[in-house]
Amino acid sequence: MKFDSYIPGNTKTAFSLAETLITLMIIGVIAVITIPNLITKYQKKFGQQNFNKVTT
């Protein structure tokens, strides 16, 4: 007896490797664009707060 996981009418059962790699590439590009900007904003915000604590 053979057990198949075939579902009639469903020819696509999973994401292909290409689709997965393209998705990861897009996420990587977005991360490369946004993370340095977030780090700069964080440093400016907390750097100014620390400067104000030292000078008062």
C-alpha cells in the first residue's frame, strides 16, 4: 500500500529555493538600509542625554 501526500488540484505544495532566496535577499537589503540609520539615531539621542548629564 502506497501513501501519497498528493492533494488533487494542488500542484504547488511548497516554496521553491529561488523564491526563498529572493525573499531573504529583499529582507537583507532592507536591513542594510535601515539598521545604520537606526544606530545613528540611537547614538545621537543617548549621546545628547549623556552630554546633558555631564554638563549639569
